[in-house]
Amino acid sequence: MARHVIAPASALPPGERLVAEVDGRKVVIFNLDGAYFGLFGRCPHQGGDLCLGRTTGLVEAGAEPGEYSYTRRGEILRCPWHGWEFDIRTGRSRAEPARVRAKTYDVEVKSGAELFDGPYQAETIVVSIEQDYIVVQA
């Protein structure tokens, strides 16, 4: 499996997304409080552009009638075409989690030293002077 260096980690603050092209495919990458997740940019339902989808959370029922809580803020991605929702962490559909899911990509943060392990070699370029210059020492 090939690795693709996308951007410096500082380019994707927590709660934000970044769209990248990986092997000719659009992938949307999310930073959820320092954990990174990638989803294929097309909805498995009818191909909507998930890169343009809104992020939301879950409204969950409480123990008593009329009680509810809003959880997982920013962890659910809603397709802009038909409103299908996907868990950013797993790619699973909220409607049919056992059957429908968006393709996920493993995303990690690596230090530059880990990515570009030496020995380092400088590229040399042949330089020639094609004319003479007058230089004044002041």
C-alpha cells in the first residue's frame, strides 16, 4: 500500500477538513481532536460529493421522556445530495451501518524524519559562467 504525503499536520486544525487527491480520487480528511480519518469523496448511495457535506453530531434520547443530549459533535458527515449520514470514524452509514459504508482511508501523522529517512544526498547542478562581470569593492 503506497503512502501519500498530503500536507503538514498544522494545515489541518482540530474540527477541520482537508480535501486531497490520492491516486486520482478525492479523499476528505478530518481531524477529530487530534485523531485523523479519511473518507472517499463520493457517497456510496448515489455518488454525492461527500467533500462538500456538513458535519453534525447525534441527538440521543435520555433516560426520561423529553430528555436528550447532543453527542459526537462534528463526527457525523451528511451527504449534500440526499442527507445520508456517515460516521467519520468508521465510514458506516447511520441508516444501515451493517450494510452501507463510505470507503475509509488510514490516516496518520509522521515526523519529517520518519518520512524521509536518509542518507540524504544533495542534488548537484553544473554551473558555468558565460560572460565576465565588472565587480567594484567598496
